Amino acid sequence: MTGTPVIQLQNGRLLVNGDVVFTNVPENVVVSPAPSGAAFVGASSPTPSSRHVFSLGVFQGINFVSLFRYKIWWMIPRVGKSGSEVALETQMLLLEAKAESALLEGNSELSSDHTTYILVLPVLEGPFRASLQGSASNMLQFCVESGDPDVETSKVSESVFILSGENPYELISDSIKILAAHKGTFSHVENKKMPVHLDWFGWCTWDAFYQDVNPEGIREGLESFSKGGCAPKFLIIDDGWQDTFNEFRKEGEEHTEGTQFATRLRDIKENNKFKELSSDYYTTFSDYIKFIKERFGLKYVYVWHTLIGYWGGLLTSSEPLKKYNPKLVYPVQSPGIVGNIRDVAMDSIERYGIGAIDPQKISDFYHDYHSYLVSIDVDGVKVDAQNVVETIGAGYGGRVHLTGLYQRALEESIARNFKQNNLICCMSHNSDSIFSSNSSAVARASEDFMPREPTLQTLHIASVSFNSLLLGEIVVPDWDMFHSKHDAADFHAASRAVGGCAVYVSDKPGNHDFKILRKLVLPDGSILRARYAGRPTRDCLFKDPVMDGESLMKIWNLNKLAGVLGVFNCQGAGIWPLKHNPLDTIPEVLSGHVSPNDVEFLEEVAGDNWHGDCAVYAFSSGSLTSVPRRGKLGVSLRVLTCEIYTICPIRVFDKAIQFAPIGLLNMYNSGGAVEALSSTTDHDGCSIKIKMRGCGQFGAYSSIKPRNCTIDRKIEEFTYSAEDGLLKLKLDGGCQTKEIEFIY
């Protein structure tokens, strides 16, 4: 836990530990203590309203990184130095207060390299949600809104949370834990049950078929994966399987742009494409699901639906759905959202309306829907378009209240019907959903993977890693699908390896790159998933890895016994929404450095016999280097290329033997295969044992050559390079856990 800061107002200034953070704080702003030395900020107005914009104070000359919703569904990061650069709909603001900055000018006790981090987090307060925004005069403001004209207030007291600390990752984690305990509306990710699909390779039908998905196409795709020796173990049947109807599209008439989002759900059962099947092996959707599981070794089949049933909700004239009392309502978007970028899907839904479920029937709807899916052997759901609920809160107690109703009903139905918490949330980046997530354990962390948009590939990697700073404390961030056969396939695949996320693709049948897939997926279909959410390294937090022309994107994570560090050149291939490109040229090659110190909390996996040095293995180049904890290695990358480093603490055994298990050298996340390490020493010498899973080429760093090696007690050959200390041996057989023993 972080220290105990004192956060207070004094003479129109907001102080943290005696240092000035904001000046010109208005008199209507109040600060009250929160648990663990944090504080809440609120404000009052002379008149009640359903929406207030309060000024918090001026800041400038201080580095910040923020997360804001650039359109209704999704967040992206932004870095800057002053209040005027804080975008509308900012949902997290992290300040970097260095000793030499204006912020800490009065504190002479701090060393010149000391940095304090201050988290400013707008949260939920009763039926109101808060967001941050800046003004041209560098005033930081917080907007408080209910989304219902009848839900008004003139005073808030706990709308913005503030805490400071010396480690930014601990600071955010501690803050989320404090808020979860205090607010009681959501849970920290550590307290959630992990869905079973996370550790298996998957295939999603979306980019393979879009809404033309059909049983034979899915079967064809599963067959082509199997022939290549990389069969998915979970399948997501995305949009296109449901029974829907569009009242605005007449047969024979040309399609009108936007009307597709007016389509509504007609029944909870599947559409005709999946209903009456003529194969020798299956005649119903249920038969089909059982068949593909048995034929192709699928463990889990998920299907897609939106939080309101379909994009346009429920068909109000549907006989099977009348029990849920659907009523046509017209969404109203928040001024903050339309002040950034309007979204065509949301604008269309706003125009054509939503067949909204009666709030008293939401639980019935989800339970009926999901229990039917269970009856036909479906294992889980991906639930999309969740943020739409914020726009239909009028008359229902407001956006926060209605989102809470939907979220609780959804989570209760998942727990009741899908016993392994098999839920993927999507398009759920508003704080209403984030801070209403009690058991939902996985959520998409960025906008869709866009295979046809070359300028969006680098933005995807950067936005997920930055968004994971916040989302990764509440859910396992989902990096979305990608194409294994694509110009940026290696770039995407490597990012998933360090992301701590599910790995799934959306390849068209027969269009796969199995060389790339085999670097992510073991022969049994499992993946080497890192332990946490992949996040930017500390030296990247306040830089723009997409548009500043000089910064590499570095993402760190941990495995059981080592760190993993991905380095990506995201410069020059895309432009952030709401930004203009300030650079005329971008270097063809960007250079930077990596260090064991880039991996946070490495000491937690290093063991007692670690003296600070690390074995650093570069996946693409195959080089192995011994580096001190604060030492550096140079790295140079062209745009849309990357390198992954396994950073393994070198342990000292029997006083003289230095050893570090790298893992499977043929896998992006080599160290994810190492399960345990132990040693014994007696009069015959020293024995080092490694528990591993998977197969392929194993590598380790050793300061001296072992006398011999065994795998599961059978003597095996190995190679050793005295030049760099790299031990190599081949692991044959299946993916079960194996014990490797080196005798010195």
C-alpha cells in the first residue's frame, strides 16, 4: 500500500503532502478524507441540475497521461503538460511530479531524481458519474451528470478520487482496491473468477465472415486450422447467428447507411441459417455445436449478443419477446461524447430508437436467453455495445442506476447459467460500466482490430497497453482478435504474448500463418499467458509512442519466474483521433534501450538467491546477454516491427553456479513455460531442477557447463555455449509438465 499523503485545500490551492498540485481552486470545491490517506473532491452549485461542470483548479508544466473516451465506446490515451490538454470525457488522469518541477518547488528534502505520482480519478457517486476535462485557461474541470433530467443535485462530495504514491502501478492498484471497498459497486480483478477460455487459443468468426457467418463456413475454418496443426480450443460465433428483423429495410430496396443498427432482436433462438441444417451429422444448432466440439476438439463455444439484445434492442412487435415489455425509447448522448467524435452506430441508434427491455424484466430476459444457450451446448457469451445503456437512463433513474441494473442482471445470469464465469464484455469503456463490474472478469481493452486499416495497427497496440493501466485492475484486458496472415501479424501476435490476455484470431478459412501461430500456441492448443495486464514501462508512461517521432512503445509483464518485455515501433504509421500530425518526417529506424529495471516487481519472482543480474534473451535475434538490474541494452526497430525480451533473474546456487531458466526459445513468451525452479546440493555436487510445460527448444543461462542433463530422469543431450552461457536442449513429446534436471 502507498504511504499516507495529506491532501488538503489551502488558500485556493490543492496540496498533496504539502506540494501544490492545483491553483485557483474555486471556493465551492470541497475536499474530504478517503480511506488510506486518499481524498475525495466534491463541489456545490446554487441551483440543482442533472449535469454540472465544476472547476477543480489550474495546473500547467506537469507531465500527465490520461485515458479519455474519444467516442462513446472506447478510451484512448493522451499525454500532455497542462490542463488545457485534458480532453472531454477523461476517465483517468495520472500526474508525474518530479522534484525539479513547479509542483514540488517548495520541497527541498527530495532528491533531484525523486518522482511522485498523483492519480486523479473521476468516479461514481450515487446516481451520478464524473469525468474530467480541461479549459483553454488550463483549468481542470469535472463534469457530473445523471443522464436523467429528473435526477438532479446541487452538491456532490465524492466525485473525484485523489491519491499519490511513488510507484505508479501500485498507486493505481491501491486506488482501485480502496474504491472497490469503499463504494461497493465493483470488485478488483484479484477477487474475480477467471473464465476458462483465457488460457486456450481461439477463433472468432467476425472478420472471417462478418454477418454472413454460417455453419458450413465455420466448419470449413475449423478444418483448415486442424490441417495446419493449430486447432482452436474456443470459438466465438460473432454477430450474424441471431434471429433479427429490420423494420427500416424493405425487400428489394437499396440499403441505407446506418439502418443496419436499427435491426432488432426477434427471438432469443437462432436464425434460419443455424436452425434447419441438412448435414448427415446434424440437423439442429444444438447438434451442430456438439458435432464441431467432438470433431475438432473444441472445448468452449461462445456466442455474441449485445447488452440490449441486438443493436436496436428488441423488436417491440415480437410475440416471443413481448413478455419483456419492450418499449421504443430514443437515446440521448452526453454533451461530452458528442464534443469529441460522433459514432455512426450510436448516431443511427439515436435516430431509429431502441426497443428497450422493461427494467423489471431484464433479469428474466438474460436468464431465459442464457439458459436456452446452455440447453444447446453453448458455453459462454461475448456481450457487446454495453455503453449504449448510458444514453437511455432518462425515466429510469439515470445512466448509473440503469447501467447497474443491467450489469447486475447480466452477472447474475452468467453465474447462474455459465458456471465458469464465461463472459467477455465489449464496448464497455464508460466509467458507469467499469465501476459497476462486480464479477465480470474480461473486457475488450480497445477498439476493434481493423484488418483493412493500415493506420490503425500501431494505435491498437498503444491504446490497449495504456488503457490497461486502469482496466487491468478491474478486468483481464482483452486485446481483440487479429489475423495471423496480415502485414502486421507478427506485431499483433507479439503484443498478445506480453498482454496477459486471451489469444484468438479471426482468420478466413484457409488463410493462416502457422509459423506465427506456433510462436503463441502450444500443440495442445494452450497458450503461455503472462500473469498480469501488459502495461507501458515507467519510462514510457508520459510519452507518445505513436506520434512524438522518437519514443518506442515498451510493455512489461511477469511470468512465474521471469519478466517479459515487448518493444514495438509504433511511430509514423497512424495518427491519434482528435490530433494532427506535427512531424514532417519520422526516422526509418528508432533506437532506444531496454533494461531489467523496465520490469516492475521483478524481485517478487526472483527468489532469495538473486544478486541483481539478469539473463536477457531477445526472441527475434536469439541473443543472450547478462545484464545488471539497472544495466541497459540498445534496441533499434523499424516501424511496425518489434522485439520481445525474456528477462530472467540469475540465481546463484552452491555459491558459484549462476543459472536462469529462459524457457521455450521458440515461443514469443519463452518464460511463460517455466513453472518452478529448485536446487539441492550434497557431496556429489549441485542439482538444479526446472518444471516446464510445453515442447520445443528449451534454453537457459548457465555460468558453467553442467556435467549432464535429464528430462523426467532420462539422460538427454544438450548443447552449451561458453561464449554467452546459453544451454539448449530439445523437449519432445506432449505438452504435459516435464522435469528437467541439470547436474553440476
